[in-house]
Amino acid sequence: MKSFFLILIAGVILSVGNGFRMSLGIYVPDLLASTVFSASLIGLTYGIFNFLWGAMSPIAGAFAEQKGYVKTLSVGFIGIALSFYVTSSAISPNHFLLGLGVIGGLSAGIISVPVIIGGVSKYFDDDKTRTTVTGILMSLAASGMFIFTPINQFLVTTFQWSLSFQITAVFFLFLIPLSFIFLIPKSDKKIKKEFTQRKISDVIKQAFKDKSYRYLILGFFVCGLHVALISNYLPTFAKLNGLDTTIAATGLTLVGIFNMIGTLISGRVSGIIKKKFVLSFIYFSRSIAIFLLLIFPTTNFVIIAFSCVIGLLWLSTVPPTSGIVANRFGTRYLSTLFGIVMVSHQAGAFVGSLVGGLVIDLYGSLDIAWIMAIIISLFSAIIHFPIIEKEKSEEVFA
């Protein structure tokens, strides 16, 4: 029963954080209607947000593993509330960059996927169970996208973006009590003590010597680029092609729904077959989906169909990726080591956000960005094949 509540509350935290972060694209058309914000500025801000989200993940993970998850997550919720409140009164580009890009990115990184998964994974020793639990968590995280996309669409339509941000700020303050689910159990006291006796720098150096770990980092860069490009610019893509932005909002909602299915399947399958093959299949399938989006006429049906397919492939990369990290290095440092992989993911998100905005400003179209996404997706599918999933982790970190 304790494990059930742990998974449920952890999933709620991921759902809220993921839902608001991935539905920020809903605000782009309304922000563009302002004379203050250009597509390039919004792209840069979202890019900084995504990069700092990733950069903060291993730092927050290391802090949580040493000082506790309750303190860490509470700071994250307060920071996100502050970010939305500060941004709501933005009247200049720098104000917008600071509020949403910097404060928002750093704070969101504190309640990010690596931190939560690292904390929950310590409760499960079996690889198959741990991977399945990760799939469940990511499925719950995925629910945030289809729950909060229509909520954000309603808020921005009813109140416009500024007041919507203020409402969101208050909402995050009410989430602070959820962090108390992560009180460390007695069985983890020994693990915590051993962790504090080893320097984080030594752990990171050992991991970076591992080729498989480096391949995962490269692959997750591509994943981040895809996620940011699609979530931030699908509404704008629809509008540029003469469609109502509400169809894209519906599409993003479907991404969230099918993401739940995809992550559950991925978590289950990753416990049965080699995780690297699951990852290669996901990235190859993404390249096909984006290619078809590019060559077919942009209609409501195409947006909906693309959203369903890409939803199945959305966060389904997380269970096999985190599973490989856990297999090779154990769960003791998982929040930190998977957090570093997430830095690469968010570096890709930065590039995806920035390139999307620049391409729109320069060409009035996203075609070049889609072509780039296809090419690097094929690259990612290839580089996962040489990965070794488990090798002497006990000797490295015992």
C-alpha cells in the first residue's frame, strides 16, 4: 500500500510539472499578439527554460539524494510559483526571459523526471519491476499533457496569458504538501550514508568513461529537440497552414493521452527485450511520423493522426533510458546520473525551441525544422545499437 501511494503521488507531481511545461505552446499565439514578444524571443525563452530545466536536474538530484526529497521538491514548487507570478507582469523581453526562462527553468528542473524517478527507484530492487514502475510513472506524467492542455487553453482564452500565469502561480503553492510522500524509509538510511561518503565528481567521471552512457546522452538530445519543437510549435504550425489553433490544442491533448499508452507499453517491453532496441525503434518511428507530417497536406485529420502516433513515441524513451542507466550504475546515484542524461535532453529542447522560432521568423514556415528533426532522429536510431546494457556496475560503484 505504501508503494502504491508513493507511485500515485510521484505520478501526480510529474503530471502537473510535465503538463504545464509541455502545454506552454498554447500561449504562443496569444504572446505573439502582443507587440512586446516576437517568435524568436519566445523561442529563446522556451529554449532557456528547457535547457536550465535539464541543467538543474542532476544538481537537484544530487541535493535530494544527500539532503532529502521533501526539501528539494518544496523549493521547486515555490520557485515555479514565483516564476509564473514574475512573468505575468512582463513588459519587456528581459523581464520575460528572467521570469519564465531563468526562474521557471531552474525551478522546473527541481521537480523534474530524473529527480522523481531516482527517488522512487530506490524502493524497488528488481530491474523488471523498476522498469515497469518507471513506465507507470511516465504514463501518469503523460496524463498531465492532456489534462492541462485544455486547462491552459481555457485559461488563455478566458483570461489571456497574464492573468492565466497568476492563477497558475497560486496553484503550484498548493502542491507543496505532496513532497512529504518522499520521506526516506528506514531501509534507505544505509544507502544515504554511503552516498554522502562518495564524491559526486568521482561518480560522474566514472560514468562519462562509459561509451554506452555517452550514447544515451547523445540520443536523449534528439528526444528533447523533438519534444520541444512539437509541443511549442504545433499550434503555430497549424495556424501557419490555415487551421484553427484549437485543433493543435486537441492534438497536444491526444499526444498526452497516447503518451500514457506508449510509456506503459515501453516500460513493459523494456523489461522483456533489450532496451536499446526499444529506443532505436522509437527514434526510427519518429522519423517516419515527422516525414509523413511534412509531405501530406496539413489538414485537421493529419494533425490529429500525427498527434496520436507521436504520442505513442513521446516519453516512451524514458523507461528504457533510465533503465539502462540503473542497470549499469545502480539506483544509488540514479537521480544524479539520469539527471545528467536529462541535461542533454534539455539542451536538445533548447535547440528545438530556438530553431523553431528562428525558422518561423526567417521563412514563415517550419519545414526546415521538420527536415532537421527527421535527420537527427535517424542518427539517434543508429547510435543506440552499440550500447551495452549491463557491465560491472557493482565494481564501479560498490
